[in-house]
Amino acid sequence: MKTFTSKKPTKALLLVLISAILLISVTGCTQQSSTSSIGNSNATALGNVSEGGSNQVVNGLIATATQVAVPSSENNTPKLGKFVAFNCTVKNVNASSRYVGTEYWTLRDTSGAVYYPAGISYTANKFGPATTNPGDVVNGIVVYDIPQNAQLASLTYNDYAFSKITLTL
């Protein structure tokens, strides 16, 4: 009688597999998001920035954001309490072929809770996705669904491979 044992894959292996699938799925993409100049009044850094700094390059990228009104075209109802929106910008300064996507932005509140971009269906000036080359700028709105009483602490752009830029709110 044979005995079969099941080996569960480790979290690291799963992360590598997911990253490989994501990389393969975006290879060759040439769609470019709308662009704007970095450092203008719509793309200024929020407060202090760790792991980089306002207009400092972190592994080839600069990320900035400004809190803005939730787009008026938004017809969804928040599940947690309210929507908040940020006009986010990522500039590829000198990194070769870097994917930039909405899913890399996370919002954290003062209690430590982390919020991911809301999967809502507005289209006006939505952030990314795009594969960038040096000099490319991706700019657009990222919306979060958060509790009514949440006190925001930071907004982070983290591509989990090269750049992590945290903007203190």
C-alpha cells in the first residue's frame, strides 16, 4: 500500500508563481495611460516620504499623490463607509520596461488597517495600468473604500520587486 503525502507550497513559491504570471501577462503591452508633468500642482507629494522622498528616485521611479474629490461619475455605494480618492503619479526616471498598476497602491490608516483600491467601475482619468520606459509618466485617480471614521496615515506605491515609496498623509 502506497502512502501519498501532500506538500503545501510555501508562500514564497506562490508569490514567485504569481509574479511570473503577472510578468508574462504584461510583457509586450504598449498601451500608455494619460500623462502629465511630475511636480505640478496636481502631483505634489503628501507630507513626508519614507524610503525615497518627494521627487527622489527609488529604483528608477518617483511616486507622488494628492488627495482629491471622488470623481462625480462614481455611481457605486461604499461598502465600508465612504470613498476617498487620490490623483497618483508614477514617473519612470531610468528603469527599463517597468509595469505600473493601480494594484500597487495601498492606503493605511492610523490603526494600521490597510485598504486596497476599490474595484469600482468609473473610467474618468483612472490610474494605469501601463508598461513604462524611462521618461514615461502614468497619472490618474485611485479610489479607496474606507470606514467613515478612518484616519488616514499613509499611501504607498509598492511594486513588490523594485520600488516601495510611502507618502505620509
